[in-house]
Amino acid sequence: MLGLFLILFLAILLCMQLQVALYRESAMYMEDALALSNLASAVIDIEEYGITQKVLITDPEQAYERYCHALRENLGLDNHFMAQNRRMISGQVEIQNYTIYNVTSDLVEIWQRDRDGTVSVWSGNVGNVHAPNGQLIEETGVYSEIAYPVEGFLGTRVMAHKGKLVDVIRNDNREKKNEITENKVTGNE
């Protein structure tokens, strides 16, 4: 009986380790997909750049539409943001936050669309504006955050969140220490 219990315990432990590996793989895949989708949406105003040398994203609605299209393509989603291949994502992807930061000499202009589609516009001083993941905004960039379900151990559904800030002119857009990568257990569904 003890041997059977030990085998069962080891099988459960193995399944949990495989699930953790899937979460890590999912986080890395989402990181790349968000970075690419953010960059696809960062269409700068070339005329403005040619005249003032300022890198600005002047049409946020068009940028958001490009982001949605790129996100669907990068994650293999349908037009309703449902995963077609349920290997890493086991349901609908929700855009939690999409924010454009336009940086001029000492001002950061912020355009944000939240999960409900509400658009907010405001500004702040360079050096005082941070993205939701805590990163200081120093250059024009795009931040987005998504939530997506992942099928967990023994049918448990886990809601994973991933956020990414991409500076339009920065060469190094790798994951920073404080970026959002988390999983929340939401129970069986």
C-alpha cells in the first residue's frame, strides 16, 4: 500500500513539474508575442520626425488596431481573440491595458485604452511617469498587458497575466526584472 501511495505521489509531483514548465514556456512565448505586437503598433509620424526629430505615435486608434491585428496573428487567435490552438492558451485572450507613451523634451503624453475600451489621455513630466509594471518612461513606447486562461493541473484553470513595455527607439527590449508575469488560480471551470 505504501508503494502505491509513493507511486501516486511521484506521478502527481511529475504532473505539477510539467505544469510549471508549461507556465514558463507560456510566459516566454507571450513575452515575444507582446513585444512584436507592441512594435507592430508603434507606427511613428515620419514627417514629425523629419522636421523635429521627435519620435511620436500620432494616431493611437490606428496603432491600437494594428496591435490587435498583430496580437491575433502572433498568438494564433480568431477575430474574437479565442485561441485556435489550445496548447498554451485555453480560451479567450483579454487585452487588459494598451498604453502609448509619447515623449517630447520634458513631457510624456499618455494615451491609454483599458479592458473596457475606455480611452484616457493625460500627461506627466519626464522622470515622473512609470508604466504599470514600474518601469520609468524615458522614450516613446508602447505598453500592453493581456490576460489569458491556461488549463492547469487536474483541470484547474489558471488565469495568466503578461505585460510588456517596448521603447520604440531602444535597442534592448528584453524582459526587465519587474515586468508582469504572473499566474492566478481561478478554480475549475
